[in-house]
Amino acid sequence: MKETIRIGSGAAWWGDRVEPAALNAEKGDLDYLCFETMAEATVSAAQVRARRDKSFPGYDTYLDDRMKAVLPACMKRGTKIVTNQGWINPDAAARRVAELLKEIGYTGVKIASVNGSLITEHVLELTDTIMETGEKTSTLKSTLISAEAYLGAEPIVEALKAGAQIVITGRVADPSIFMAPMMYEFGWDPLDHVKLGQGTGIGHLMECGAQVTGGYFMDPGFKDVPEPWKFGFPIAEVSRDGSAIITKVAGTGGAVNLQTVKEQLLYEVHDPANYLTPDVVVDFTTVKLEQVGPDRVRVSHIGGKPRTPTLKVSIGCTEGHIGEDMFFYAGPGALRRAQIAKKVLEERFKIVNLQAEDLRIDFLGLNAIHGAATPADAPEPYEIAVRVAARTKTKEEAAKVGREIDGMAVSGIAHTGKRVPHQDRTREVIGVWSSLVPREKVPASVTYIES
């Protein structure tokens, strides 16, 4: 058994950059490269697309780009890949990766696909209460699109034990993707909450990619980091006891220091003493952080508590449509013209009887983010984008937004700048609700193929 393993980040979300992943694969001297590409709404959005587009394979739309960028270096070095790019079809993703491997001359590579997280057909039988509202989950029946439970690291460990060099999953908790290699390499027991607390804590630091190396952390003049145009993705040098050093490839931009690590440590953590995951309850209040060299922070003493008897389930439901568009004013008087334009639109929406559950007309550059909290004496901007958005029950109602904004081109205020609408200005709204399901009701399965 190894005493230390090197785990690198390959992505922090679906739209993340590919180049830092390729750099980690080529120069990170990695044992594992892990890709996290799912947000809360990813599965629901994928299900919506699958309903509209029968050719959609159901996995990460950037799967080809990412795998083509890293497979040659990973195969050459023997770096294993763990990724949740399977989305709603891990089996299809595995088959596609097998094809890509063959194209570059690698055959006999064992690929595992992990299923079991999608419980759409049974979710209303397995769950009871919507956590956000306290209502029964049965009330979601008419709008239900998808439901997925957050699996943990165990099925990934099973795949690695079976000799898989690439493991592709659907919905798995973000830290679990990174912790599974630790459990496998160090022989950690799935119920050893002390070890798993530390491993999950390290996984949490890694899951958001460049956020721990200076991305999103940087605030010019307050929190500066060098060369932000070439942020490196993080690498964790993990020891058998669960301690780790967070670092990055030498020469990349950004920084790994106590500030960047502390920010990511508390990111999306509601209770630092009880961070709930499928594998363990993490306690960050005992953590010890040490700067042990340039771009090297040692993380140790993260606590752990026994895992919960339930798993979180994300339930995606349709919630109508949004119609959205914008137009522009610039130069002296831009704000005055925007204010009159807002009044014009409000009256015209009455004329066409827009049935909207919510309507917003914001001035980008003045009040679009802070809304009513914007200071009354905020300086007038030189240019303004007027953003109009309405949430409606039907696509037909949502389309009224774009039609009325089109009218502003020649039936509006002087100097209205209007863009040509080359794209659909309506979109379906997906709401995400949460519930809990007994973990024994969500068995995972692992399938294997070879390239």
C-alpha cells in the first residue's frame, strides 16, 4: 500500500476550463485525476434536454473535450480517472470514453459506470417531506421531472477494487469523488468516521477546483494573486492518516495559501461542525492549517462523526417559463430614457394582458443586483442595459416579453439600442427541491466494459 497519493482536480463544474485539467494530467505527477461537473440542477436540466432532443446522449456535453485533453497523458502515466460526467447516463459515457481510448490506440482499459442515483420512478414512494417547505413530496407529482439521490464513495471504491482505471458516475456527492481513491489506496473502512471525516474535508477543498488556488478568491487591491489568467487546478498530496498538502503545478497562476484554503474550507458549509455528506458528517472546527512552503498548505485534524441513516435527494420539477431580453442606452440622459422605457413596457404589458407570476425590469449597471437596496444617490451610469424578465406558466405568455421589447426598436424612446434576437428568448424553469431517503433504499450498481 502507498503511504502518499496525489489527487488532482480536473473540473469544478460543467462549464469549467479544460486547459488546467490537461496541465494537471501532463505535469501533476498524479495517481488520480477527478472531475466534478454537476450542480444542483444539472440532472433536471439534462432530463429536460433529453425530452426535447432524442439525440442527446445524457452525459456531460464536454465529455469529449475533457477526455481528449487528458487521456493520452493519463494513460501514459497510469493516472486513474474518477468523474461524475455520466450525468443521467453513465453507461453511455463509459462507452464513449472506450471509443475515445480506441481512437488513440489504447485497448483493454477497464472502465466502470456507477448507476443507482436516479430514483425518479420511485421517489414519491421513498420520500415523505419537502425539506424547504415541510409539505408532502406527493404534491410534486404533476410537475416532477427527475429525482436523484446523492451517492457516496463506496461504489467508486468497489469499481477501483475491481481494477477499473476510469470510473464514471451519475450523481455522487462532490467530495466523495476525491475521497474514494483515498479509501481504496489506504484501505479505510467505510464506517471509520475519523478517517472519512478527514478525507471528505480534503475532497471538499478540492471539489471547487481553482477556488482553492485563487479563483473567485481574488479581489484586486484586497486579495491579489499572481497571473489569474492561468490559474492552476489544485493537487492534494494525501497521506495515509488523512492529512494532506494542497498545492498546484509549479509555474501556474494563482496561489495556495492560508487565505485561499480557509475561504474554500467554509464555502457552502452551513454548519462547520456538522457538514453532512453521504459518507460521513464532517467537523471543520478542529482543523489545523499550516503554510509549509510556497503554494503548499498542510491540512490536518479535520473531524468526523458517524454518517446519517438517510441520503439527500434532489427533486427537479417544472415551474413554468421565463421570458427575457434586454436593450440599451448610453451617454448623457441614459438613466432618464431607461426610466421612461420601463414605464412604457409596464403599460404595454397591461395592454397585451401579460399573465406573469413575477416581472422584473432592472437597470444593469445601477440596480439589477441590489434592487431596492440600491442607494437613492447612486451615481448615474454612462450606459445602461435594461433587462426585462417575466416568469409565466406557459411559453406563450413568456414570449410576450420578447415581442414587446422588439417594439422598443422603433416604437420606443430615442437612442434605444436593440440587439437582433437570434436566439429563443424563453426558457423552461426548473425548480429543485430536497428530501431525504433511507440509504438502504438506494442501492448502487457498477457495470464494467473495456476499450
